[in-house]
Amino acid sequence: MYRPLLNGLIFMYVVLPVDDMGLAIILFTVLIRLILFPLAHFSLVSQRKMAIIQPKIKEIQEKYKDKKEEQSRKIMELYRDHKTNPFSGCLLLIVQLPIFIALFQVFRYGLDASSFAYLYSFVSAPESINTTFLGLIDMSQRSIALSILVGVSQFIQARTMPQPTLAGPEKGELSFSHEFGKAMQTNMKYMLPIIMTVISFSLPSALALYFTISNAFVILQQMIVHRNQ
């Protein structure tokens, strides 16, 4: 996927009235998110439905804890009634993984004139590439400011993501599940933004800008899903 993504980025850079790779990355990121919009919307709707039915799942697990086959059947019926699937949210991650790997290569090696050999015949090669964003940040170098923005946007995204209702620790076997669930939610809200900040600072700031715009787009999608559900 390296070549089509590289051509898309260079095309965005060429058609802009100003030579600014940062602005090209923003437009390119928005284009990618628009292409992924139907799949992302389906995934977010499924996540929200899963959060809504989580208490019912807990009830079924408790009611049929000694009848595993009946428990599985009832849970599957619940999924079918609400037209959702616990693995539907993974589809977007699977699709995005090769895109991210290819984008990493594009932002790391594609901002140099040597990459022009991979351009399609209908994509004009620029005479040179201005890798500076708004005259302030070099997209080929690390940026602590953009890395912090990645962490902040990731935190906001985690806060706006629908959270499943956790069953209270009424019994010993539920206590561990309850505490583990709380720990996972806490990690998603606080640890993941920190991890993403550190990772972003170790990469070219072009990727940090991509992460930030992608997170902002997802936050907007989550707000739309929340309003329509």
C-alpha cells in the first residue's frame, strides 16, 4: 500500500496553493478517514450497542453460570436481537493496521525527492518538498508539541468512547471481573494516551499530525453516533 498512499500524499501537496506538507498531511488524513467512514461508523455503533447491552450480558452470565451452553445461546440471542457482534469493533483495527504500516513508511521515507520514482505517470512530481508545517514544525523530525496533542486527543477520544456498565463485586468470582474491567477502562483513559505520546515523540512529526487529525475525526464520529443512538 506504500505506493498508492505516497501518490495520494504527493498529489495533495501538489494541488495545494501553498507548499506546506503539514497541510497536505491534514487533507490526506481527512481523505483516508472519509474513505474509512462507513466502516468506522459501523464499528462505533457496534461499540455503543455493546456498552448498552453489557448489563444484560452480566445478568445472563450470572443466571446461567452453571449452564455454559445455555449461557452462550442466550448471549448469542441477545447479540442477534440487538444486531451487533462483539468482534465487529476489531474489523476497523484490522483494516487500519496495514494502512498505518504503509503510512509509517511514507512519512519516514516519502518526504524526500528520492521517493518520486514511485509516483504514477499522472501525478506531477514537485520540484522540491517543503516539509515545514506553517513554517514552524518540520514534518520529517520529532515534535514534542504534536506528540502532546496526540496524547490529549487520544484522552478525549477515550473519554467520549461508550463505556460498558460493570457489574458490582457482589460475589467473589465477580469481584475479580469487576476490578479487572475497571483497570482496563482506566488504562484506556489514562495509560494509552501516555503511551501514544511517547510513541509519537519517537516518530517523525508527520505521523503525530496524522494521529491527531485521525483522533479528532473519530471524536466527531463518536459524537454523531451518540446523538443518533
